[in-house]
Amino acid sequence: MKTAVLNKGKEDKYLNQYPLIEEEDIYRQDRLEEGDLFQLLTSKNTFIGVGYVGRQHKGLGWILSYQKDDEINQAFFEQLFEQALETRQYYYQIEGTNAFRLFNGEGDGLGGLTIDSYDGHLLIQWYSIGIYQFRDSILEAIKQVFPFRSIFEKTRFKHQSIKGGWVEGEKPEFPIVIEENFTFYNVHLDDGPMTGIFLDQKEARKKLRDYYSEDRKVLNLFSYTGAFSVISATGGAKTTSVDLANRSRPMTEENFGLNGIDPKSQNIFVMDTFDFYKYAERHGLTFDTIVIDPPSFARNKKKTFSVTKNYPQLIEGALTLLNAKGSLILSTNHSAYSLKAFKNMVKKTLDHEGIAYQIDEVMGLPKDFKTHPHFKPSKYLKLIFVTLQ
Ligand code: SAH
């Protein structure tokens, strides 16, 4: 097997089970290529673990095992999947939810691969050419271990000829309808990188419905298919959804319809968020709850938006539309934005405005998005619920 030798002093990090092998930590390597298995060694040539090469935006690859003689084959993957399935039993048993993550990359012991179940229709996401080299044995292992009606795949790396699509089982017509917290949503597994719903926000959606919706006017910014709006409306809110993309309107209307809510009873704006702030101010629109869940980066006309730079402006704009005792639900999925930095930014922005508020709750990923205890970026989702006093 090929080897990669660490720089002196870097061994502790990996002996402490940091799962991502970083290029700059490597002193010498055999010519490692995508999909290669290799032994990670200390500068004194002591074995640490077996990894595979799979370059994503960061890192050379991921650790697979700390056992020298583990064979990386179908049986190895089956064992990982069985453990993952075991910890998802809760989701098979509860009522009102049939979509959840079955396997969450490094959190479940194999970076670069995720598997979601949308009411039994599995979605595999391959994050590098390297992990894709193991496709045959991983697919066989998936078929052995996970219950499924069909299997789809998406590639999250660029390649001329490798594209995702339908793999196995009964090929459904899209959209399929999934249920989450007794609410219904349309899902497309064959349409671009997104599916119609972000499963990692399931607990935030529930909290919004249960505590921040009844008899409230709720504004949902960066609303995409309106998932936050729809669940909020089922909790008794009158909602306003704002998204720049034209497709957001029909997709949001359909999601309302699935839940027996007349889309005409709700407001949908296809508009830039900052333009909406001006529009709302001009028209005297105000809200009791404002949800802000932006993409990490976005470009609109000549403006660019980045969560790490522009979040304060989003909050300031929202405050001008927020009623007394209103609430903000602030979210970011940017893995490089730490919870600490995000929290500090929120506090600083609110303090600067000189208003009294309380932080009701700080939330992260739901438990199906299992994270790795020694790898902070795996806890990428951060939500802060704030109420004005
Ligand atoms: N909050 C959504 C997910 C947001 S995905 C949910 O929970 O489902 C990001 C969305 O932001 C996309 O739909 C994109 O069209 C929208 N978007 C990007 N830039 C925007 C802008 N400047 N104003 C409004 N929407 C924007």
C-alpha cells in the first residue's frame, strides 16, 4: 500500500482522530492519486491509519480506519452502514417524518459520502472523484444494508462524463412528496444540486411552528421553496416569502397547496432581500418573526453577498421591520463561520442598535446529521433565536 509521511509534530492531531488529512501536514508521499488507499505514518514511520485520496475544497483525503489490517471492501462499508442505520432507528419509528439523513460523511466514519432517505428514495452524494472510485462496493453495501425503494446519486465534483442520476429500484416521478414534522414538501432528486428541502433544518422548522408562528406575521428571507413559510403557516402564521429566484414562487405555492393552505392567502415576493427591505419600509410592512437563512455567498447583478461580511446588514434591515417583542431566527450553514464568531456578530449588531433582547436558543444540526467529535467544521449549521424585550 502507498504511504504518506507526516511532518514532524503533526502526529498528535491525527492520533487524536482528526479525520481530514491535510495536504500541508504531509512531508512525503508516494504519488497519491484520487481513490488511492494509503497508510498515514508519523515522521518516524509509525502507522496511524489507513486513508483514501479524495480531494474536496480542502484536504487530501479522509481517514477510513485505524486498524492496519482492515480491508477496505464491501464488508467494510456494510459495517459502517449498519452502525449508521442503527443510530437512525428513531426516524424509522416516529410518526410524521419520513425524510432524514442515513449516513453523514465523516460523522459516520467515511468522509466524502452522504446518503439521505426521502421516504425510502435514497440520495447518494459523492463529494470527490476519489470516493467515487469505491462506487461499486459502496453501492452493493448500500443495497445490502439500507431499506430502499429507489436509489439516486449526485456528484458534488466536476467531471466531464460522470454525472448523477437514477441508479436502482422503482424510478419515481418527481416531485415525490415527503413528510417532516407532519408537514408535506415536494422533493426533486433529479434537478440540480438541491432537492427542494434542506433536511438539516428540520428541528428549526419545528421550533418556528411551535413557538414563533401562532397569530404572527412571519417573514421568511431567502425562502427557496418556502419550507419555513409553509410550516409556519400550518402553525397559524400569515407568511411572507422572499427569494430572488423565479422558480421559488411556483415551488412555494405547491408546498402550500400540499398542506391545504391556499397560496393566495400568503405573500410571495420574487425579489432581492435588500430591495425587499426598502419595499417593505416604503409600504409600512412589519413582522413579528423574521427568519434569515441565506446562502454563504451570492451574487446578484453587480452586488456580491457573503455571510461573514454582510450578516450585520441583514440583521439591521430586519430590525427596521420587526415589531416590538418580535423574534429573529438567524441561521448560517457556512462551515468556516464558527458559532462563537456568529454569536458575537449577532450580539454586537444588536447591542450597537441599543435594543434590549434575549437569546432564546442556540441550535445546531439535528441528530441524523451526525457530526465528528474531533472535526469542528462538521458542525456547520448554526441558528440563533432572539426575541426583543
Ligand atoms: N432558507 C431556505 C434555503 C435557502 S437556499 C430553506 O430553508 O429552504 C438560498 C436561497 O437564497 C436560494 O433560493 C436563492 O435563490 C436565494 N437568494 C440568493 N441571493 C438572494 C438575494 N440577494 N435575495 C433573496 N434571495 C436570494
